[in-house]
Amino acid sequence: MESDKIFIDIRTSDLTLAQVLQEIQRIQAENPDYEIFLDGDAHAIAGRRKPRRV
């Protein structure tokens, strides 16, 4: 993943709920170092790099 953030804008997306859930699973599988969440402020499914453990 090139960026530190992933977004799927749920306001403009034409995906069904089932498709959104599938997309979340795909993103999680492809990016295990990211935490995926619903960003209520951005109205988007978002992801960000998990903090590194020291």
C-alpha cells in the first residue's frame, strides 16, 4: 500500500452493504498492517497503518 490511508466514500459509492463488507474483508486481507474502521466524520470506510510496537 503506497499511502498511509485508505478510503471508500460511502456517500458517493454505489456499493451495496454486502459489497462494502466484502471490500473491507479484501482490504484487511491485503493490508494486515492496517486497521480498518468506519470514519463517521468522513462518512467513509477508512484504514490507517497500525502503530508500530516498540
